[in-house]
Amino acid sequence: MEILRTVADLRHWSRTSRCKAQNNASPSFALVPTMGALHAGHASLIRAAAFSCEHVAVSIFVNPTQFGPNEDYARYPRSFDADCAIAEAEGATVIFAPSVEEMYPAGPPSQIATFVEVEGLSNRLDGLSRPGHFRGVATVVAKLFNAAEPDLAFFGQKDAAQVAVLRRMVTDLRLATKIVVCPIVREPDGLALSSRNIYLSPAERTRALILNRTIRHVESLVAAGQRHASALIAAAREIFATEPAVRVDYIELVDWDNLQPIDTASPGSLFAVAAWVGATRLIDNTILS
Ligand code: AMP
């Protein structure tokens, strides 16, 4: 497994590996964008990518432009050697781990002139509570897609709003990369895996289960025939109220394509929650069937 540090090297690698691909008719090159601190959720994306494609690049880049000024950019977990071992074990053929200067040559965020803004979606869900977050995500993913030109790019449903933003970006910019979405990987007790779970104390770790409990309860209501957004959201609020130390950020039922609120759930609707467990903000969701 090679480790690349520059955009030029990634571009060169992608072009030469595409030429060498044995079967040019099928997708040959996948990209799995991550911020590192890899866990079984990331591993599932890399595995799925390696199953579909001959060449798999995993990017590891803690992207400063998607963090707000008072967020955890500086203390975000970084574990490069362990990440490389996981990526290689799951079938990655290259790691792309650029510096901040390599990805943002103009200097700090205040000096950057060019961003990708997916209007109408970037200010919904996580974008509402984290202004600028999705602009940072779309910008860095556009840079990665532009450099690597992957056939497929793998993302987790865990970040469902991010998926909606990036799908729209791909459509609007007529990018050639196809986005593949993989299911949420959970701990045995239901907690969605997240690099931020390591911030939780043992007591907070227990409280954090309320997110998944809420999601499961809403799924059971929908299965029993409840379709009204107001009833589903009210039921979710009641579940959260049983854990008063957890502060709800949002509870939303939306159309997954445009992230706009909907009154009635239908197959494919996104029910998503975000909540603060102590100083840690966690998210979870379900795509209703
Ligand atoms: P991150 O490193 O947090 O930016 O995440 C990189 C990718 O891994 C994103 O596409 C996430 O949606 C995905 N991911 C994170 N957690 C999980 C999980 N528990 N299950 C599946 N995918 C995940």
C-alpha cells in the first residue's frame, strides 16, 4: 500500500492505475474519503470499495474548513499508523494523506477565495447548527474528486445529510464519480460508531444510547402505521425527555434528496437526530421503509 502526500501524486497515481486496470468496462477506482481515526464503520466502506473496485484510495485528512471556530478541530483524534493498518487490511491500495497546506495552498480559511456551496441543502440539519460545515465538506470532497477522478466514492449513511449535499454537488457539477452509500455500523448495543465516541465518559456512553433508542422507536411507530411527522417527532422528543442530561440539537423528518421537512413519512424519507451528550455532539438516523 502506497502513501501519497500531494495532489499531483494522487492525480498521477489515479491516471496510471486507471490505464493499468485489467477490465476497463467495470469501475476500476474507488475513493473513500475520511478524517482518519478509523473504526469499523470506515472499515466497512473500504471493504465495500475493495469488493467493487481494483484500486481503492483512502483519504485521511482532518479538514479544517468543515470545523467551526469553537469546534474540536485541534483535538480531533489522529491515529495515522493504526489507520494505515486498518485500511491495508480491508484492501486499500493507496492512502492519500495531504497536509493542510497541500489542500489549501492559499493559506488559512480566511484567505481562501473558492468554495463549493450547495445552496438550499447546506443550511439544513447539521448545516443549520454548524454554519459553514457543509461548505467545507463539499469543497474538500470536490478537491478530492477533481484530483483523483474516482469511478466510485463510498460514504456512510451515518452522515445522511452529508450524502444529500454531496449527491447534489455531483449532479449540479456533472461530476463523473458515482456516490455509493453504505449502512450505519453500530456497536452491539446500538450506538452508531463515530470517531467522536472516544470523547464520551462511561456515563455519557450509556446516555448516548438514547439516540439509537429514539430511532428504533420511531421505526416501530412507522411500522405500526404512524406516518405523521408531528406525531413521530413528538414521540422522539418524549424518548429524549427520559434522558434529561442529553440536549437535543434537532429531530427532523425530511425528504432525503433535498433535506426539506415533510409532513408525512414515505419510503425513503430520512428521520434524523442530533444531540449533545455532555460536550460531544452525536448524530444518528434511519431511512424509513
Ligand atoms: P469521517 O471520518 O467521520 O469523516 O467519516 C468518513 C466516512 O465514514 C463518512 O462517509 C462517514 O459517513 C462514514 N462513517 C462514519 N461512521 C460510520 C458508521 N458508524 N457506519 C458507516 N459509515 C460511517
